[in-house]
Amino acid sequence: MKKTYALFLTLALLLAACSSGPLSGTPHGSGTLVIGGMYPLTGDGAAYGIPIQHATDIAIKELNDAGGIGGKDLKIVWEDSKCDAKDGATAAQKLTGVDNVKVILGGICSGETLAAAPITEEAGVILLSPSSTNPKITDAGDFVFRTAPSDAYGGKVAAEYARKQGYKTVSIIAENSDYAQGLRTVFRDSFKALGGSIANEQTFDPDASDFKTIVLKVVDIYPDAVYLAPQTPAKGVLLLKQLREQGYKGPIVTAEVLIGRDVIKEHPDLVEGIAGVEVHFDETNPKAKKLFDEYRSLYNEDPPFPAYMAAAYDNVNLIADAIGANDGEIDADQIKDYLYHVKDYDGALGKLTFDQNGDPILDFDVKKVIGGNLVVLG
Amino acid sequence: MSSIAAQLILNGVIAGAIYTLVASGFSLIYNVTKFMHFAHGAILAIGAYLFYAFFGLGWAVALPVSIILTSILGALTNFLVYRPLRKRKASSAVLLISSLAAMIFLNATLLAFWGADVKTLPHANPIFDVGIASITATQIAIVAVALLLLLGLTLLMKKTRLGKAMRALADNKDVAQTVGINPERIYTVAFLIGSALAAVAGILIGLEQNLNPVMGIQLVINGFAGAVIGGMTSVPGAILGSLLLGLVENIGIWWLPSGYKGAIAFALLFLFLLFRPQGILGKKQREA
């Protein structure tokens, strides 16, 4: 009896393994083309991951509604990379090893992308991020591309702005993540090179939520300005709240997280007067306008991170164009060559060209929250 | 500088009070049932989310409803997860693992219902500047509740029949049963009280630090560290340990780089485990 049961179980398992084969692998000659996606879909990082996933889905739907790529639909297998290096590596392993995809869209947070890059590079799989800005990604590999500019420029723009405002001493508070630490080093080095001095640098862990003593060390020195580099809006808002509660009333300079449209809408008083740095992006160009109108009508909110969402939308179309140019066959080497030759691609993000490292050639804007609105300072 | 020192100590007390809120319920349940109920962290988060769900109806409704529902849910967790395992004479290790499973399950449930994004409880939170330091209304409430818990739980454990029954059960389950104490009934009561405390903790922490589905994990780890430092066998000890942990962490990072905060907490825990494993107020465990 027991033997029969075991035999039955083995057969059932075998059957399950066989039947799931074609579902999870790349379907050759079938009606769909499968690529991978790894975004943070849970946790604090989901504040980016979910809206960017929505923008990606809009692009996929538009593409498939218009006949797909040579009659085949494009489909994404999603993995949750949780804005965490460890989960980013796991997601990349699963997508390259189990799903056998040749293209992965993502990661969103720099830590995910940096952890996934060695795995995708080894497997010869394209990794295309819409939003990872850590400077190290520039050299992360030949198959690694992004449509967000490196913070090697973003942190420098913030430092230049701070010096132009006449701030002589600045304290830095940065989260312990690849993205935020990248910003911290670039800002520190650029600010010093421009003749400013760094009063102190504080780092906090992603799972911390009590920053009172960290900010007290900043309040004690009371620098001309504070540079904040949180990884996610959740931590950024809490950090800023506690910084103000502990008595710092001076100017705040930051990157893009705290000037996210959601953050300004939900905490207008808290973020009033802070200056952030964001990729230069004309939200009124026709492709972006179409994307955001669609987003508003589907999800009943303004796009919270417009530049990253536009980039994610463009990434789908870039990959689709590359596959289309190869008669609907997914070949990572061909896509890689195709992307390196992209010049002035007319996308939702604007005109896009990749440099020899797979980085986009894009500019940054300094924006300030004035009266609850985000104003471009140039 | 003196005002900075005062603020620093106050920050430590507030952090300690937050750990206290978590440690009190956790250690109460541990004391009675003798296993680590790590799902306490998830129960705490559920308390906060229930409060969030009823927040629109006003404090007078949201506060009691969320505390009572969370309390019942905690007892239900005991009834559905731990009791069947105890019936099969499962070891504490098995119960510990099952508590982790329960925690993941409850966290995932929160995620499914409310999503991953951070929720805030908008409320007026005036800052009181008392000359040398400043504190918000929520933080005053946190410290006050922590002190009340220290007092209330000490009285409960030492003076009431229930507390005596709990301690008797913790001391020797078999002997306690022979004098007519029903363990399962006391376990249920411990989970009811402990989970109500978790709800109070979740609500106050939610007001102070916002809500997310996994908010309880880090908190229960810190609360656990506080409980071990103070003495796992003593509920007031767990509260004192948590206060000490908060103070040491905050004063420590005044001199050390702030990234060492977690390291300071666990260095303190390690020192206690090495040199005073029974904790501040705990009794030395007799060899079984």
C-alpha cells in the first residue's frame, strides 16, 4: 500500500514537473515571448516598484494590443527583489536559471541591480534598469544597461547647488544601501572639492525607524545645510520628521526620494522648502503625456516617480524594438549590440542615447518644494 | 551642551520605552508558556493596522475595538497554532519555529489586505519644549504607558491570584496542576493580556513611526533583546532591560558612528549572556 502511494506520488511529481516545463521556460515557436522583471513589489521599496511596474504593464499592453512583436505577445515573469541585494540576487538566479529568460527588466534599487549584475553577466542575460543610479553600475558589466543617469552626476549637481547657495558646512545623513551610500560619497567628495566642508556623516540601517540621536548629532553641530540620502520615501519622511522635531530648522538638500510627488502630496508642510535633484525630464512630451494620462485613468493617482516610470515604459519598447529587429527571436548578444547603437531614441523620457558603458546620456535638474509645488530651479 | 545631554538621555528613554511596550507582552507570554512567541511582532502590527482601519471612526471607537480584536486574535493564535502542538507534547524548539511560521503568515495576511506601502496615522502631535529638551505628545504617551506597564505588570505578577497562578505554572507545571491550576486556561489569559499589550504597543509605535506590514519583526527582536537583558523570567526585569537597551544604544552612538547602533544592542546582549545570563532581575535557572 505504502509502495503504491510512493509510486503514485513520484508519478504525480514527474507529471507536474513536465507540465510546468513549457510554462516556465522560454517557449520556442509559441505565441508569446517571455522576458523577466525584478522590481521591489513588497516592503518600503514597493513605493517605487509598484508604480514602475504599472508603467511597465501599460507599455506591454500597448505593445501587445498593437500586434506584439511580429505577431507574438511579449510577457513578463515577475520576481520580487524587495529593494534588497540578497533578494535581487535570488530573483536574478531564478529568472536566469529557472525561467531561462534572456532579458531582465530591473532592478529598481541600486542594491538589487548591483547584486543581480554578476549573475546576469555570467549568464549572458541583458539587465536593463529604469532607476538604479549608483555610480558602480556604470562598470557592472557589458550586458548591464540603465535608463537612469549615474549619481556620479546627480550627487555632484546637489553639491554644486549647495555651494551656490553659500552653504559652507553640510552634514550628511544617508541610509546604509548602495544607492544612498553612492550619493553620500559623491556628494561629500564634490562638496569638498568645491571648497565646502562636511561637518559630519551619519549612516542608518534600512530597518531602523528611530533616528532621534542620529539627527541630534547633526542638530548639535547645526550645519548650514543637511544633505539627506534615504533609500525610500518611508524612511525619508520619518528621518525628516525627526530631524525637524529635534530642532533643526535649516535648509535641506536631497536627491529624488523626498521630492517624489506622493511625498509632497502627503506631507506638504514637512517637505516645504527642501531642494532635490532629479533627472531632467519634460513630462509634457507626447509619449510621456500619453503614458501618464493612461496611468491616471487606470490607477486614479498622479504618477509618483514620473522619470523612472517613463524610463520603464521606454525600456519595454527598446527591448521590443531590438527583438523586432531580430525577426522576433530573443538573442541577448544581438540586443546588447542593438542597445549600444541606440542614438536619440525618441521615448517618453526624451531623447535617449547610451554611452559605451550602457549608461544614458541625460541631465539633472534641481527642484525645490515651494508652496506645496515642485519648482524647477534649473 | 547640557541641553544636548538631556535630549540624548530623553531619546534613550523614549527608545527604551518603545522596546518596553514590545517586551512586556512578549515576556509575559514567555513567562507563562516558556517558549518564544515571535509572532508577537506580527500581532503588534495587526493591532496597529486594526487601529488604522477604525481610525476614521474616532479614537474612542478605534482604540478599544482594535485592542479587543487584537487580544482575541492573539488568543486564537494560541488556540489554533500552539495548543494542538502542546497536545502532541511538542518541544519549545518546535513551538518557536511554529511562532516564526505564524509571524510570516500574519505578516503576509497584512500585506494582502493593506498592501506594502507605508500607512500614516495623521494626528496632532504638538512638540513640548521643556527648556533643556523637547518631546512630542506621542512620545510622552509612550513613556507614560511604559511606566504604567512596569507598575501594573509588577502588581499583576506579585499581588493577584492570576499572577500567582502564572508564576506557579512557570515554576512547575505539574505541581501547579495538582493544586488545581488549569494550564490551558492560564495560557489563554496570558495570550489575551499579552496580545492586548501588543496592540497598545503597535498603536503607539504606529503613531510615532508610521505603519508597515513588517514593522513588528525588528521590534520583536529588540524587545526580545531587552527581555533577555532584563531577565526572561521576570516581567518587570524585561521592562527595565528594554529601557537600559534604549539608553545604551542612543548614548553609544553619540560617540560611535551611528551605523553601529544595532551592533551596540547586540554587544550589550552578548555581555549579559556571558556574565549575567539570568539578566538584571531574573532568578538563576536551576538545572533541570
